[in-house]
Amino acid sequence: MTTNRLNLLLSVAAIGSVALTFAGCSDKKSSSVSDSAAVAAAPSAPVPPIAAVPVAAPAIVASTTPSGVTPSNWADIKDDTYDQRAHFTAGLKGLESGVDDQITALNAKRSALPAATDTKDWDFAMKEMGDARSALMSTGEELEKATADTWADAKERVSQAWLRSQAAYEKVKGSTTS
């Protein structure tokens, strides 16, 4: 007998809590109406305008090179020896960052072109630019694994990848939509 009463009590409590939950959710419409009425009935005082808060312009970063590395050009690092590989690698990171900056600028220019502009040649040249960037990155990674015996060949492959990236950049810049 006590078990039946306990089950009945638990059932009533569960049904009651569910009913209260749904009653609280369904009452949202009427509470928002009463809230609106309360706001409308409140005395209105003039609200002072919000003063514009001056926001400093974000600093423009010329390139995203690792800390302590300045963007360099190929002439600064092309004659580095195996013993100077740390300098070469740091300079190469600056060159890679420069290629990324070139791509960013070209993409911004592309997005600003009028919709009626034929961009087929531009897009084809940009694909080559992306491929050249990938080649530069991968030859740089290979160069980091080079030994003293393979340094000259690996550096020559980086040189070719660098020249390819710059030729691709000039081709995009010289396309008919530039």
C-alpha cells in the first residue's frame, strides 16, 4: 500500500514539474505583452546621445615574418653557404612572407574588379602564383634537411622556385585586368 502511494506521489510530482515547465514557456507571449505595456507606461525622459568613442586604427603590419627577421630580397641571401644556413633560412622566411603579401594584395585587387570584367586570364595567372608559392615553400622545407654535400643543389632549387614566384607575380600584375 505504501508503495502505491509513493508511486502515485512521485507521478504527481513529475507531472506537476513538467506542467510548470511548459506553463512557464508558453507564458512568454503574455509576459512580453505586459512588459511592453509597462515600458510604454513608464515616464519617458530624453536619452542623451551616446558619444562616439574614438577608436585607434589598427597598426598595419607590413609582413608576418618571424620575430627578429626582416623581409629580405634574394640578393641578400643567394650567396649564403651551408655554414650560413640559419641566415639563409631566416631570409627565406622573409621572402615567403613577401610572396604571401603579394598574393594578399593581388586577391584584394581582384575582389575590387567590376563584375563585368573578364577575369579568366587573371585567375589562370593567380593559380600559377599559388602553385609557385607552394613550390617555394616546399623547396624551403627540403633545404632545411640539406647536408653540406646537398646544400648547393637544394639552394638552386629554392632559387628557381623564387624566380618562378616572381615571374608569376609579374604575370598577374601585367594581366589585362590589372
